[in-house]
Amino acid sequence: MTREELRTDIAIILDRARKRTSLLTETVSDEELCAQHSPLMSPLVWDLAHIGNQEELWLVRDLGGREPVRKDIDELYDAFQHPRASRPQLPLLSPSEARGYVRTVRDKVLDVLDHTPLYGTPLSDHGFAFGMIAQHEQQHDETMLATHQLRRGSAALHAAPPPPKSAAVGGEAVVPAGPFEMGTSSDPWALDNERPAHNVHVDAFAIARAPVTNGEYIEFIGDGGYSRSGLWSEAGWAHRNASDLTAPLFWRQDSDGVWWRRRFGLVEEVPLDEPVVHVSFHEAEAFARWAGKRLPTEAEWEKAARWDPTTGRSRRYPWGDEAPSAERANLGQRHLQPATVGAYPAGASPLGVHQLIGDVWEWTSTHFRGYPGFRYFPYAEYSEVFFGTAHRVLRGGSFGTDEVAVRGTFRNWDYPVRRQIFAGFRLARDAEQDENI
């Protein structure tokens, strides 16, 4: 790709993110933009101005060397200075002020893009800073989508249903023991926690070809999964009791025993063949124990998603190195729900593992830590401050994740109690000795 082609590609990616941001902030009233729909989330208008502020800091001021647009609001929109629960009390920009601010910043960013050589410094090489900011905006767009799910009232967002099942998917794939290359040192827009590439030996294991479905999860509920302490970790059981968990978030059961869910303002019967979503790590772990399995480690997940048994190389995506498409994965808010298991056979890995990218983020058993040789870039607050035992890693993206913000190496993380995110899981187990092919 020439530099001019890269420049054009960056402009398209930035525009796609901004169109999505506009959709998420223009389909509700200004009153709802300023409201806090859950103490777990910011008011939508905070996210909007924060997106513009990060863009100004990194692209206008740092990369472009231009004069600040609104230096006076830096502290106001610093996510580390103000917990989400307190943000409604801040003197935030009004919706009209926030929209004007992000428009002004974007005009300056496009001028910076026209005059940046896209090489010569770590921030400019291959347009990294632009890619980082595009990913940041899309990550906040997914957060704002989760806020839309938490809001009450009639539906504000609309989308076509995902494609129907087109392949029978079930059982497990056995992944043989051996090393594979985990992470990346070559993807130009990979973030610091994805780096560097390193060889990891993984013992033989079996992994489900599909995520756990709603129908399977209902069986867990019906078998007393939420009332059997032996299925839960000590921390998980304490959280289950303190929060009175009885089902995935947004579910309820009627007097006839039928399960219903609220989805973006609509109430509908829970579809049995979709991957379960809005479950915490603790719930996923309890289900796995009930099923006689476990959650995959992060390394197992990535090997199942990227490793090509024919060549031994690690792909960018399960299907290869080509960019995601509507035929391969449910991404980008194209649909407002996970697709039925078996809807994306073109996105399967060489070992026949389906829907690893898109639909639902998948909990793994791994704590979020840096890889061997990790170096933060361009700032420690993106990843490094979250390393430790407080967060678990999620992989694969969801229907609300844009393609610029997901790949086979992309790492997400969250507290094990979180349920408002679009998270599900799949099962794994150690392989038997005669299965290690």
C-alpha cells in the first residue's frame, strides 16, 4: 500500500467511526444524552466529548504539533481523574457544544493527516496514531452501544437481523500439543498489550466449535446452576449472593416458564440457538464446571483461532489474513444481536472452530498481564496499569465491535463481575492422551 493509499484508508476508517458515533448520539434526546443510564456507564455526552479530546491530544497536538482547541477541558475528560459514577456531576459540555467540539477537532485532524508523512517516528509510522485513535473511538462506540442496551424506553436503534444458520456446528475440535506464535510484532496498528510476538507451548486441548448457546444456558439454570455453591468459586459465589444473580442480565422468566430478554428497547423470547450474552466471568466459570469442562486459557483461545496446522504459522484471523467481511463475522453493529450458531461457516478456523470473531466477546480463564518483553506504548495508562489479578481477558470481539478494533491478537479485559458488556464464552478441556494427534 502506498502512503497515499494509506492516507485514503485512514480517512475512510476515521469517517466510519464518526458516522457510528453520530448514530449513537443522535438517536436519543439531549436529555437522554446527559442522563446516566447506569452508574457503570458515563453519560453518552461525556463519551462524545472524550472521543474528541483524545483525538485532539494525540493527533492535533502531539502528532500534528498544532495549538490546542480546548486545553481547558483536558482534566474534565481524563478517564483516570473521574470515575464513571461521578461524571454526571461534572460541568460537562452540552450536547451542542460537544458536537461542535468534535467537528472542529476532526477538521484539524484531517488537515494533519494531509500533511503527515506517515513515517519517521513511532507515532507516525504506518499511521499508527490514527489507527490508535480510530480504535479508541470504536471502543467507546461499543461502550455507548452497551449504554443504549442499559437505557429504558422504546427502541432508539434499529438493524436488520443477522443471517440464519447455514451450517451444522457442534462438538469439539482437538488442538494438538506444540508451540505457536502468540501476539504480534508486525501488525502496524496492534496495541502495546498485543506485542511482542513470542512462541508459546500449549498442551493438547479440546475446544468447543461454537460458543455456549442460550438453550444450553437455560439447562444450567434449570438444573439449579445458580443455587449450587459447589459450581462456583468462592469469589463467584459471594458475588452471586450479593448481587442476587439468577440468570443472565436482561433476562426474566414468565409464569409459564418461558424466558424473555430485553434487547435495545425490545422485549422478546430468548432465542435458543444464539450464543448467550451478558454473563459474567463467574457465571461462565460456574457453567463450565457444571458441564464438566473449563474455560479456555487465553493462549488456547488464540491458538484455536490463529494456528494453521498445515503451515504452522499464525494467521491474523481464523479464516486467514483477509479483512473481516459480512460473510465471515458479525461485527460493526451491523446487527444488534449475536447470530445463530452456524451462521458464519466462512469465518471458521482451519480446525473447524466457528464464530471466534464477532457475536460475543469470550471470557478466558487468564488474568490480564503483559507478554514477555512487554513495553508500554505510547502511554502506560492504556494497558499496563490494568495488569494483575483484578481483570480477566476476553477475546474475539462482539456484534458491537468494529473490525478495526478486533483481530486474532486483540486483547480485551474486564472485571470478572461485569455483565453489561457483550460477553459470552465457549468451553474447553484437557485432551485425553489418545486425542493428541
